Amino acid sequence: MREIAEVLARTAQEVGSSASARSPFADAAQAAGYVGYTGGKLDDVAVIVSLVQKKRSNSSIE
């Protein structure tokens, strides 16, 4: 799971520093009048990865 988190964080950093990538931050900046803004907000990258598993039953009914 750590590897997944690292890949997601690295990709977010790449998008944030891209001169051509669209991001929610760039879309909001353009909507606020900052025409031509691209990329993201590099100081605002957080990744949370969790694993959800079905709980096994302890009862053995046969």
C-alpha cells in the first residue's frame, strides 16, 4: 500500500508542476478569472490509502 501512496503522490506532484495539465485547482483559478492557469497547488498534496476487507466469520456451521 505504501507503493500505491507513493505513486499517487508522485503523480500529483507531476500534474501540479505541469505547464499543460488540468487540475481542480487550475479549473477553480480559471473560474475565478485567472485565465490560462494550469497545473496544481504543489504545497497541497495529501494521499490516504486504506484497505477494506470483509471480516471473516468465526463460526463454523457445517
